[in-house]
Amino acid sequence: MAQTFFWIIIFLVIFDFLFSKTLTLLNLKRMVPELPDELKGIYDHDKYKRSLEYQKENIKFSFISDTFITVIFLVVLFTGVFGKLDEAVRNITSNPYIQTLLFFAIIGFALDILTLPFQWYDTFVIEEKFGFNKTTVKTFITDKLKGWLISLILGGAVLLFIQWAYFKTGEYFIWIVLGGLAVIMVFMAMFYTSLIVPLFNKLKPLEDGELKTAIEKFASKTGFKLDNIYVIDGSKRSTKANAYFSGLGPKKKIILYDTLINDLSTEEIVAVLAHEVGHYKRKHIYKGLLLSLFQMFVMIALLKLALSNPDLSYALGAKQPSFHMGLLAFALLYSPVSFILDLITNVFSRKFEYEADSFAKTYYSGQKLIDALIKLSVKSLSNLRPHPLYVFFNYSHPTLLQRMEKLKE
């Protein structure tokens, strides 16, 4: 049975690579050299040509990087590297909790180091070439070190909690892990901007002025209690702009990228924020949490079944079953389930985006939101004509043209 699981894992790795590249090729074939009629008035000829160059360069880069990672992973599987690593951590310590931490820390660090040249090239060559990159070498290195530390602390804590629950809680494993992860998820939703974001960016309250007055006027009109509007120094890393809603209940915050303030007019920024407030008013935050809880329940229930099967550990080359080897094998075999759940999530997410757009149109201005979306899309050289299948499988947001059509109805 272990051999069967091994070949299933190999099949899934190869299928995932081929499927993703097939969708990418469909996107590539949709890119025509002449400016399509539906994009006239959005892109001019020169900007459209620049967008094609950017998209094609990213496609070529992703093909090379994904092929490299897939080949490395297949070599690791066929040569039994995971089994050898399992033996190595067992020789270091007999404590199963420390074994788990060491095992996944080594895998995570090795993967990040292997892909570091690709991360560097993406930031300092492609993004630089098209005028997006503002990241310095110092920022890149410090971001990497901080990311490793956070992953070690938070990821390690979650791993040890799940392992403890598996060993100690018996038949209550699913509900205890689900409850624990739910608490962590809610905590992060409430305090991520306060605790994690300041480690990477500076947040400052939006200064008094025309923009703040316009935002407060809109918030008052819609009955949205708004105490915290912050500006984040997104220009520290990229010229691309964004805005997002963070927190729950009294901890909610609106975060504006400084690049957004520079690129859009006051009315366009308020329209973007009206969309974000729409997510809150339509209770998308809480619906998203419930959807995440459902996904976690499915994952934990299947994880319990997987950990009780020693053949999963043997499939990866282990000489004796262990929590960390079983967990890794489960993660690899879980991809079809994750694929289906992600499809469902994307369907709901796109529906939520339409509803938030509708809120912005009803309570502020659909046209100003369209103007803002066009500016943001054009500046980021977005692919505005992705293949419908690519959208269905990968997009959590509707395309710009789809959103414009709905907003103009």
C-alpha cells in the first residue's frame, strides 16, 4: 500500500504542474498583438504592448521556476531524501516534538534557499525592468530574515499544537484542533495589522484634510463606525497600489497604501473604500471565516485518518511511522481536496466582490469605482483578457471587464 501512495503522490505532483501550465498556455494564446476592441478606452496601444511584454516575461519566468521546483521535488521523492532526513532528525533527538520542528524547519529553509535566486530575479530584474520595484537589497534581506523568524514561531506553535492534540486528545482531536485553529484565525484577523504589519511596514494615521473629511462623510452616511484610517508605506517595496480592511468588531481598521493616495483622486479613493466597507456591511468577513472553518474541518478530519495510517510515512521512505512524516505525506495527498475547496472559495469570493461593488455603486459612485479600478489595473500592467478557464480555476476576484459590466448595469 505504501508503494501505491508513493505513486499517487508522484502523479499528483506531475498533474498539478501540467494542469497549471496548460492554463497558463491558454492565457498566452489569448494575448493578441493588436489592442482588442474591449480594451480600447482602457489601454492605449503603447501601454497595452507594455502589458503584453510584462505578462509574457512573467509567464516565461514562472515556467522556468516551476519546472525547476517540480524537477527538484521529484528527485527528492525518488531518491528518498525525506526518509533520510527523518533518520537524521531521529539521530539528533528522540523527542517527537523537536523532531517535527527540525524536520519541517529544514524542509522550509531548504526550499526557500533553493528558490531564493528566483525570488531575487523576480524582484530585482523583472519588477525593476517594468518600473514596479522599490525594494532595496537591505529591505529584501531583512524581510527574508523576519519572515523566517515569524514562520518559525507561529508555524512551529501551530505544528506543536496539532501534534500535542493528536497524541493526547484521542477522539476529541478534530474538535480541539478546529477550536484551537479557529481561535488563532480570529486572533490574527483582529491583530494582524497591529502585531505583524509593523514588523515590515510603517503605519501612520491618515492626516486631516480633504481625503479624511471625504472618507468620514461617507462612513457617517452609511452608518459605518470608523475610528482608524491608516496609511502604509507600500512605496517602500513597490509602486503598485492597494487598500484593505483589517480586523473585527472594534478592532477594525482601513489601510491605505501611500501609492493609492498618490495615484487616485479623492473621489476614486472613497469609491475603493466604499467597496471595502461593502465587504463589512454585507458580512463577508464573517462569511469568509465560516468558509475557512469548514475547510479546516474537512482538512483536520482527513488528517486524523491519514495520521493513523503508517503506510503514508513508509511511502516517503520512513523506516518507522512518525507524526511529521505522516503529516508531510498527507499534505501532498491533500492537493485534490484542496483544489476542490479552493474552487468553491473562489466562487464565493467572486460573488462577494460583486456584492461589495454593488454596495459602492449604491452608496457612493459606480463610475468612480470603475475609474479607480481602471487606473490601478493599467498601472500594474494587468492582464485584462485572461482565459475564462484560468479565471475559473485561479481568480478570487472577477476580471476588470466583468466588474465594469456589472457596475454599468
